[in-house]
Amino acid sequence: MDKMDKVEQLEQNCWTILSPGEKEAVHKFSGGYIKFLNESKTEREAVDYIYGLALEAGFIPLEKCSQLNPGQRIVMQAKGKVCALIILGPDPLEEGVNIVASHIDSPRLDLKARPLYEEEGLAWLKTHYYGGIKKYQWLAIPLAMHGVVIKKNGEKVNIVIGENPQDPVLTIADLLPHLAKEQMEKKMSEAISGEGLNALVGSIPLDGESKNPVKGYIMQLLSERYGIEEEDFTSAELELVPAFPAREVGLDRSLIGGYGQDDRVSAYASLQAALEVTNPARTVICLFADKEEIGSVGNTGLHSLLLENLLTEILHVAGIDSYLGLRRCLAKSYALSADVNAAVDPNYPEVFEKRNCSFLSRGVVLTKYTGSRGKAESNDANPEFLGRIRKMMEESGVCWQVGELGKVDIGGGGTVAQYLAYYGMEVLDCGVAVMGMHSPFEIVSKVDLYMSFKAYRAFMQAFK
Ligand code: MN
Ligand code: MN
């Protein structure tokens, strides 16, 4: 490695620099990650998983803390969809904190408020897709239903159907090619309509029911199993997600395929990093946010007062109740926006600029700016901060690369970085490269996952 030109290092396959022991660690780490993916297919399930693991590791809920001391480990959650792990550093909070922010929501098909209907003797569920999807990818695959239903009496019913191998699944059938001549001539964006994403849910009529008997039987089943009635769908959050599990990809087992890796790959890596950090150089906040896929909106997204409110509560326990204290804490903070970038796919060379896009297995990706149409809607990280992060990567033995999201003028995207930068803190996008992003089966490299974990751990433990 030391003989190598510094620029060549940015194009290095990270597997080549791992010792046998490190290779074993990479595969072992991936095993835990695959388990996390399979148990956390929604933001709520991710929060339950993270919160549970934090409690097990000795993190204390903030509401149980009456004062703050260096080294203390705290966990917070909001609305069951956002979560944060905090590890106190030695300095006053007005000196700023180190934030690693990922998001735990992923593209999916949400059920509408009145989803269930019967047509041609079959029962169906209407959906409204969440996030940026290529609609055709959601046809002809097994779908599981995850989520919550809130009954009129306030009772919350948790639903997961389709994950147990004995469970039935739902699906959206695709049109047979024999009759798809006209459809195949359409633009890909128009070939399948949003209103066409209706999931098949049953075909047996209810005995003695004359009007919509198939729908009636489905409602009877739901009532027997969950005690819910049709109107309860109006106060529910039910998500259709791919029913198959994440698994190793490649004959060499070097890759991981699965749903929701944008951005649960960063969530898992930063979670594991936070669990390992003790007595950090600055206070650490490992944040897991919601709603990134639809613009970080709503009261669980980062384009809200979420982070401010969270910090206000922490500062209050620390005895800091001033506006100035909060503003200084935010403005003097450092943040890694932990989110994925697009891996170069040689099947589509026309959209990637190979000198500046990221590749699978070349390490964690530093993305100075995202955005589209001339960096619009992007945080553009300050090079002074980037330079310090580069140094940290080198000192911590983290394999890294740079990555822009595709060619200029081809498209683009964003992350939570801009909403963090709003407060004045230094922010950089830092995450792994994903192939097939936003598809039901996204692909990452195990070694990139591991390098992102090492990067987040180094940033949390010692960056000052
Ligand atoms: Mn993302
Ligand atoms: Mn995304």
C-alpha cells in the first residue's frame, strides 16, 4: 500500500488489503447485518431493533437521566420512527457534538386509507408508493405486509404477514407478454400506472354474503386474527415490502443482496459503531431518521425541528436552557450524513463518469456534494472539513473512495446533509456504494459495509 500512488489508492479493491483475520471479521459483521435487514423492514421495526439493542448494551433512556456525565450512554426515540444513541464526551455541549445521521425508511408500497375492494371475484389492496421506485420492479414478486393499525379505542395492532415461510404473501401480478404488445411500446415510466399497483389478497367468497363476498371473507379473517374492522384501515400505517430475505450474493460471498439497504446499511454500521464507542473525544449523537425518501418532511424527518428538539432536551438535562447554548451546540457540531451512493454498474456506462463515481468494494464513499441540475438542493461540504476527514480515514486504516451520483445532467439525488448544514455545522456525506438502489433487491459489498463501520467508529470515538 505504501508504494502505491495516493490517487491509485482511490481505485483500490479493499479486499486486497485485508489480513485473513480482517476478512473473517468482515464476513462475521455481515452476518449480523443480514439479520438486522431481515428483522427491520420498516422504520418502526428498525427503531424497535436499535432501541432494544441499546438498552441491552446499557444505554439509559433520557427521561431516566437527571444529570449528564462524561462517558454516559443515553438512548432516545420519538413516535416509534426516529431514534438516537448519545454518548457523552468530556467537553460542555456548547462546544458541539459529532453526529452520524442515517435514515431508516426505504421505498415501498403503502396501503391507501380505503385499500380493500373486490373486482372480478378477487379481493385487492390499493397502494400508494412511497419514495422513488421503478414501478415494474414491484410486480411479480412476493410482498409482505408490515405495519400498525390504530383502532378507535386507541389500541395498536402490530401486523407482519409474509415473513414466516409458512405465511401467505401478497403480490401484484404482471401482464403476460402475449398481451403486452401495446404496453411494451410505451415509455417505461408510463407502462405501469400508480393506480395499477393493486395487490392480490384473496379469492374465496364468504358463505351467505351476496355483496362483495370475497372482500367480506378477507375482512372476516382480519377481524378474527387482529380484531380490526374495515374502517380501521383509515388509521393505519401498512407497508408492502419484498417478502424474501436478504442474503449473500456472488460465488465468493463478497456481496449482500436485500431490500432496504438504502439506508439501513448506514443505520447498522453506525449503530454497531456507537455500541463500541467508549469515552469519546466529543459527545456523539448517532441518529436514525425517518422520511428521507420523501424529502425528510413530516415530524419524523430531518427537515423539521426534530434535531433541535432532541438537542434541547439533552441540553436541558445538562442544565443548559439558553437559546445561545442550543445555537452554539448546533453550529459547532460536525456531522457525517450516513447515506448510500450509486455504485458504477458497467451495464449502464452511459450514466456514470468513472473517474468520479463510486464502485463496489472500493471502500466507504466520501461525497462532497449531491444534488442535481448544477448541485441544486445539495450540501457542498467545505474542503477544510473534508481534508480533516481524509486524514482521519488514513489514520484509522479506512479504505475510502470519492463518489458523485452519476454523470452531470443525467439526474441526481439528495440526502439529509443539507438539513444538517442548515444549522451551521460541518457536514459531509459518507456511506457505501449500492448497485440497484431503490430496487427490491439492492446490492452492497461486505467490505464497504465494514469500512463504513470503521469510518463511523473513528469519527465517533476520536474526531475533534
Ligand atoms: Mn438514502
Ligand atoms: Mn434513497
